Amino acid sequence: MLRVAFVGCGGIGEQYLSVYRALPFVEVVCCIDADLTRATQAAVSVGKQTLAATDFSVALQDDVDLVVINTPNHLHREQTLAALAAGKHVFLQKPVAASLADAEAIAEAADLAHQRGVITGLYLSYFDQPLMHDLRAMAGQGWFGDVAHLYARLMHRGGLAVSQQVLGGQANWRASLKETGGGCFIQLAVHYVHLFQWMLGARVVRVMAMAKNLHCPGIEGEDLACAILEFSNGALATVDMAWNTAGEQLSVHGTRGTCEYIGNQTLLLDSLNGEFHGHVVHYTGRSQQQSPAAPGAAASQQSQIVIAPSLGDWQNPFNQHRLFLEAVAERRAPFVSIAAGVDDLRVVTAVYESARTGKAVAIERK
Ligand SMILES: NC(=O)c1ccc[n+]([C@@H]2O[C@H](COP(=O)([O-])OP(=O)(O)OC[C@H]3O[C@@H](n4cnc5c(N)ncnc54)[C@H](O)[C@@H]3O)[C@@H](O)[C@H]2O)c1
């Protein structure tokens, strides 16, 4: 039995608590939140024996094997280091931390703990989606030809609500540069920075970006950021993030095929390379709609609806919480390492530097 302390029972935490309730080899010993009402609600939803607490040190007690950290970014360093020092496995929410220095300190502690058999992993919710795994296989099998360009747009109006809250005198960590580490870009883009590098098997080597706060007074970070990333294989990505409007899109464009995933629902596929059948992608290569016979035009665009599984769907074989718990139970490496998350933050930090200086910034790795 894996005995779990669940720390931070706010917006995201409550969405996947059901996974911990459902898995037979997991027992949630305690739910901890600075807000006792939230801790109590979470504890009640998990089980009769689960303790509700406001004090983080409850997670360090002997009856806990694994700590799940869902607290604001600036708390990740202190809580992760304390949990690792106490010999607990840790599953940490993205981004690794609010600063690169904090993230590097966490990676160093995770490395040391690994030598004692302690496992640390990073939660990136996009990997719950079978589609992401299909896209990587499609890229790997050459279905796109050579990938030339990737596109990500993730925009929601959460910043407008935080702005109103802060102007009304209520504190929110998302409004603080120190506590968040930035604005919409650090919060939203880490998913795609990670995903794109993983899909291509290439690293971001240079970035150019602009960022501004256009509609969210009271928030110290940006509510709009547009970045261009250059990868080690020469491909480019455009990554547009916002907290002041809405819309979502993920696209991959190659010399022989393209894929656009719009609004978390509509998948448009088009390839000269024929069939692909994956976990959710089913492309037959036969035409639903004949494209014009222009040079280089693909012959058969197809569309399908793909809905992402919920974060709390423990039966989803890609569910990242379930996979991490299984990895710990079997003493395997996590799907996403802290080191990889640190590298994502390196790119985010370069994006902020580029936005500040107006210059392209090369990513330096030791
Ligand atoms: N897609 C994703 O994977 C995703 C989505 C949203 C948020 N997140 C990440 O999850 C983390 C939390 O975000 P959220 O949206 O749930 O924030 P939130 O503000 O809704 O919840 C944070 C919770 O932490 C509690 N808390 C604050 N200080 C604490 C302390 N010292 N000890 C224990 N609890 C404390 C708060 O009371 C609150 O309930 C952040 O790192 C964020 O980046 C990830």
C-alpha cells in the first residue's frame, strides 16, 4: 500500500483526487491545505480515515510514503526539499518552481534522493491525452515528413477574474511575480515547451518573444505573450499564450503532413504518407474532401472529434497520476523527470529575457 499526503487541495488538486480514491494500492493518509475548509472537503471526499490538516509537517510523518504537491509555484522548493529530506517520494505540479534557481535546487535534491531509492516526478497534465502520444508516434514515423513548424495557442480569461479579485483587495498568488515566476507564459506554455521537445526529440536552442500586460491591472506578470522557438533540428514553433481572451489550438506542420487540433475537440489531418492508426487518431488516407491538385497539396484531408479524458479518469492508461503511483510502486523512473521540467523553465526564462530586451536569446545548457 502506498500511503499518500495530498498537499494543496485547491483548483487543480481537487480535479484528480478521485484517482487516489480509486486505486486499490493507494491510501490517502492526509489532505493538507492552508485553508482548513478545503483540506477537510478533500479529506471527506477521500475517506473516513483521512486526516485534514493545515500544517505541512503532517506530510513528513512516518505513516506517509509519497507527497503530492499541488501548491502555488513559490512553495514548491521548500515543500519538495522537506519531503525529499524526510525520504518521501514526491509528485510535483508544473512548473517545477517560480524561478530557475529554485527549480535547479529541486533537481539537485531529487538526484540525491534518487540515490536513496526515492522517486520524484513532475505532473504535466497534457500527457493524460492519448492524442499527444499519437502525435509523437506520427512525428517519429515520418507521417508529417520533416516537421517544419509547430503552433500552440492556449488562452483563457482567468487573468481577468484574478485582476478583478486583486483590485477588490483579495490576494492571489497568480498576481504576484515572485510567487508565480511570471504571468500566463510560465503557467501555460511549459506544457507545449515540454511537449514539442518530446515530440521532435529536439531541443529549443533560441527564442524571440514579446510579452505585455494589456487587460489585467493588478497582475504583475504578463497577460499576453507570443514567442518563437527555434529547435536544434531547425524547426520553428510559435507559442501564443494569454489570460485575457479564450481559445486553444495545437498544430504540427511537416513537409508531407499536417495536423491541427482546434478547441480541444476538432482534429484535422492531412498527409501524403497514407494511413495512421494510433490510440485515438484514425487516418485512412482516403479523401473525405478533395484538396485542390496544386503542387505539394495533400490529397485527403480528414477530420475527427477527439475529446480529452478528464484529469480524474483513473482508468485512462495515460493518466499521469496513476502512472506515477505505479512507477513508485514498481520503483521505475517517472514519465516526466524534474530535470526535464527544469529544462522547460530554462526556455521560459529565455522567453522572458527576450521579451524584456527585445533580442533573440540563445538557450545555454551546461
Ligand atoms: N494543467 C495543470 O497541470 C495545472 C493547472 C492548474 C494549476 N497547476 C499548478 O498547480 C499548482 C496549484 O495551482 P491551483 O490552480 O490549484 O492553485 P489554487 O490557488 O487554486 O490552489 C492552491 C491551494 O494551495 C493552498 N495552499 C497555499 N499555501 C499553502 C501551504 N503553505 N500549504 C498547503 N496548502 C497551501 C491554497 O489554500 C489552495 O487551496 C500550481 O503550481 C499550478 O501551476 C497545474
